[in-house]
Amino acid sequence: MARTFIRIILSALAFYFVFPMLDGIHMTGDFVTALCLGALFAVIAWAAAKLLGLIEGLFALGTLGLGCLIIIPLNLVAFWVLPALALKGVAILVPAHFAVSGWWPAFLGGLILLFINVLTRRRTTETKTAE
């Protein structure tokens, strides 16, 4: 839970300080607006990832596993493109406070947010002790 709040705060900092420096991304408002935009981005990215996982699972089951030959390479592409799509989704939902003028700025902003998400991701290499 704390990682989620840290991720949203870092995303808000990116919305407030970094994105105005990029050509094609415009944000109006104060830090509270940036905080709301960061939370909205987190929700959209989470929902898109879950939907993509559901579609991938159904496709893999429907093709009796042969679809994994297509799904696995597409997952590598989706890993880079999904934050840009979520950023465009935020711009569509809140056009009064946030705008992205093209796919290249969305891709650059998505890479920044992807970097934040990778930094705050939970590491699963921790071993559990036997009880």
C-alpha cells in the first residue's frame, strides 16, 4: 500500500515538474491536480493491464496454447506502449487540466512513468521462511 502512494506521489511530481518541460504535453493546475492526475493514471494503467491479461488468457485458452507464440512477443511491445496509452487515456478523461498533442510526446511521458513504476515495483525475490 505504501508503494502505491509513493508511486502516485512520484507520478504527480512527474506530471507537475517533468511533463511541462516536454513539448506536446501540457498540464494546468497545482500540485493537487497533479496528484489527482497521477492517481488517475495509476487506475487507468492498472485497469488496462488487467484487461490485457484477461484478453491474453482467453486467447491462449482459445488457441490451446498456440497463441502464446504470438502473445509473448506482443507482451514485450505492450510493456512499452501501455503507459503511453494510459497517458492518452488521462488526457481524454481530463482535457481541461491535461493534454497530450501526439503519440511521440505520449510515448516519452509513458517512458518516464514506466521508469517510475519499475523503480517502485515490489521485488519478488524475497524468500519466505518455513513456519
